Amino acid sequence: MARGEVLDDSGQALPPRTPFLPGARVHYYRHLDGEPTIPFEETVLFQDDHLLVADKPHFLPVTPGGRYVQQSLLVRLKRRTGIDTLSPIHRIDRETAGLVLFSVRPQDRNAYQALFRDRAVHKTYEAIAPHRPALSSPLRRRSRIEEDSTRFFRMVETDGEPNSETLVERTEVHGDWARYTLSPVTGKRHQLRVHMNALGAPIAGDQFYPKVLRGPDDDEDFAEPLRLLARGICFNDPVTGLERRFNSGQTMAWPDTGFRA
């Protein structure tokens, strides 16, 4: 705090004698020795006075956490744009590539986040997974997803009232693999990965489902990304009133031919 590295929600430094304020959000930035470098670059697809849309590469976390601080999409974009008030409106997994939306002004943040809380956003993902001819297409997967009690970083399907729903459509077949369009109705953590695994079609490159192949702190294999891409998003902008529609510019190749971004 004495170095000015603890900030309030508006980005102002909090000195050591700042009075406690119930419900206040406080931010701090850690300095890590030997932080891994993510050798892929994000792209800014759109930016105005209220909204910024980024196309995130695989392996890059959206916000600082764990062993990643500078190598996070939020910090990279703040450095790149000079906008200290940038704030993510939603999240996608570090292993997933694709679209991430940020509010530019603090006063707009809640209006944009309400779109996701109220399910007023239509999102589509693209995944490459084993071809299962017996699966009908399209199909709707509904289940209850909870945290795995044995591994904090995994989610599992359990008995009980469904709390997750995904529309799955097979769009292309290539030998033993298929390309799927996934449309989540809900937003549970790892929902798409858990649902595809439960259908017998775990997403190519998934290190957690169906079997844990590496721990969260193990070194990455950049040659084998998770074949999951946040492809498209559309909504009515609550600040400007405009209809917004964005699409990722990334592509995913079949697992037996490598990966290209």
C-alpha cells in the first residue's frame, strides 16, 4: 500500500491509513519472479467509448491469478490501450480461445454484466471432438454440474436438479473427428468441456476431461491446445442501444494436422 500498488475499484491508490469500507472492492498487483511467457498475441476486434472486444489466444488467462499477472489479457490490454478502467464483462477459461468483452467506463460495467446475468446474450462456441455417429444432432444436454470434491480445478456431473444446459450441433466430420457448434444457455464453469465429455466426445486437447493429464501448475504444451473457441456473440448494447454482433477471427485445424491460429 505504501508503494501505491493497492487500488480501489476506480483505479485510485489506497494509502495504508485508508478507512475500511464494507463492500468495497480492492485490487492489488503482485510481482512474480519467473512468470511464464505466453507466446501468442491477442487481437482487439472492436473498441469505442464504452466497449472493447478482444480475440484471446489459447493459454492466456483473462485476469491475473496464480502464476500469471503480466501475462493476462486484462493487464496486456491495459498496457496496450492505456485504459486503466478496463474491466472484463465475462470470463472464458484460460485454455479456451476467442471472444472476451470488456467495459471501458466503470459506470457502464453493471449494465453490460447484467446482459450475462439475465441471459440476454447469445454465445456460440466451436469445438473439435471425436465423431460419435450415434449422437443425434442437434441435441440438448441438461445436467447438474458441481465442483469435484477430489480436484478443485475440475467440475463433475451429479444427481439433482439440472443447473446447466448446452445445445450441441455437429457441423462437419473429418475421419474420426467432428466439428461441433456449442450454444450454452447457462454459464457454469467448464460447462462445455463437462457436457462434451459426458456425451462420450471429450474436446481434443483437454487436459482435465475425461482424465487429468497435468496439474494446473504444470508446464504447458503449446503444441496441443484445447480445441475450444468462443466463436460468436450477439446482444443489444444496453448503453448505446445498438445491436452488436462479433465473430472470432481464429481458426482451428483438425488434431491430426496440427493447430493454426
